[in-house]
Amino acid sequence: MSEGKSLQAFSQPSELLREAIRIVEAVLFASHEPLSLKQLRLYINEDLDIHDVMEHIHRDYSARGVNLTKVDD
């Protein structure tokens, strides 16, 4: 992915990205066990990068005192 596309995604999330963020948040909080990025990727549009989605979620929740933790690759 190009740096320009990634930076644009972080500054102005599109409706598609906002929807993916909501979906991944719901899946993460509903799960009783850790989920891999590969598993989470199945829930979002194939045109999106799961790393962008997770970065948005991480930044949003870190401001609220919630820490997302990567358990394994």
C-alpha cells in the first residue's frame, strides 16, 4: 500500500473505513478469545487494509484508556 493512501485513510476515514471499524470493534468485543488479523480480515471489505482499521481502533481506544494488545502474529 502506498504511504499516501495509508496517510489519507488515517486523516479522513471514508464511510467504508468507518463501517469496517464498527464491524471489527463489534467482533473484537464479542469474542471470548483473541483473534488474528487474518480472522478479522474476513469481516471487512477486501479493498481495505486490516492494519489501517486496527490503527484507527487503537488510536480511538487509547484516548479512552483501553489498550488493544497484539498477542501473536
